[in-house]
Amino acid sequence: MAEVTAMQVKELRDLTGAGMMDAKRALQESNGDFEEAAEFLKLKGLAKAAERASREATQGAIALATNGSSAAMAQLNAETDFSAKADDFLEVCQAIADAVLADGEAATESFSDQIDSLKISKKENISIGRVVRCEATDDQIIDTYLHKQDGRGVIGVIVKGSGVSPEDLHQVSLHVAFARPAYLSREQVDPDLVEKERAKALERTKEEGKPEAAWDKIVEGRLSGWFKEMVLMEQGLHGEKTSVAQSIGNGSIVAFEMFAIR
């Protein structure tokens, strides 16, 4: 079995993220061949990573990239916030967002090696989550917002508007980040979901003993309140009485995207 130096062990650890004893053993088993030892550790690490693939990865980070007329957002998942706050993790997350901005959502396919390296070094289930790219036409503008916590993005927003000032659009982005609407407008809500909510509102109204002649009005009022919780354009901007729709005047919100680490 080959003798290895502490410097060799340190160099292999720095490259692979392996533990000291694993790095030493790999160098000994490969008779000091550095590349063979690194490959051995990688394969060993990936085998262990496969065992962790079913573990829940509810933490992670979000990154944004923009060039003015387009924006991209990427979410990289991890098991712990400790890993998600690390510089190497955040660098990969940002690189993914940059690549999606430049080349579209299919660009994530080129990051398999970097994801594998993170799986090995972090000893966690690491995976690319949602990615999206938005592009504005000549009569549209894009705004973005990234809310950070301990140096990592935890809420990311892209909003596309038409006939809206940059200042007003940014206020909508801030609102989306903290109100977390599920839909842009009522028209986007699944009709089956609306009917289920309507039925629940009617049943509640009946149980309260309201007069039958008032049922329709009460149910519609309750549905309106439900829509205000879920639909961006009907929400009060920053929780105030003025709705998002009213805040942008004659302009329109064309689309929005929001990613959040729960």
C-alpha cells in the first residue's frame, strides 16, 4: 500500500470534499495516483448520494438573473439551510440562473457534474428545482425582486407589465413576494376549484341560518373574499385598500412568477 503525504491528502480533500480518512485511503488504494483516487471518491460519493435521493429537500436557495428585457430565476434544493447558505452552493445556483437567462430552461442539463459534486461534498440530496425565463416585448417591462435571508435568496419574483411605470411595477413585485398570490386573475383559477369553494360557502351560509333570499349575495361576497386571498389583481397592494389593479391605473400585469423556499 502506497505511502501518502499530508499535503496529498489535503489536496484531494480540497478537490473532492471527502473526509480526511477517506481521502487517505483512496490515495493508498490507488497507489498514489491522484486522478484515480479522485474518481474513486466521486463514484463512492455518488453511490451514497443515490441512497439519499429519497430524502426530503425542503431547503435551498433562489437566484435571479436579468439583462433588462429578459429575466430568469432558478431554485436549487438542499436538505439544510446550512448547505444552502454555503458559497459553493450559491455560486452554482447563480450560475444556473445565468445559464437559463442566456440559453433557456434546457440549460440546466449542463449542470449535472456540478450537482453531483455538491451531493458529494454536502452529503445531502441536492437537486435543481424550478427554473423559469421571462422575456418582455417592446411594449412591456420586467421587474424582479429577490428577498435574501442569511445571504441566500429565499423568495424570488419576476413581474412583467405593460403600460406600467417601473416604480409601480416594482411595488407589485414587492407585494407578490410577501402576499404570495397563486393566480394573476380570476380567469386563471380552475373552475372546479371555484365551484368547490362556492359549495362550501353556501353550506356555511345555510348552517348559519341566513335567510334563503340572501344566500346568493352572501355566497358571492364570500367568494370575492376568497379570490382576494389568491388572485394578485384583486389583492390590496401591501395590505391596503387600494387593489393591485387600481395601483397600476390603465396599465396591466401580463404575468408573474414567484419561487419561495418554505
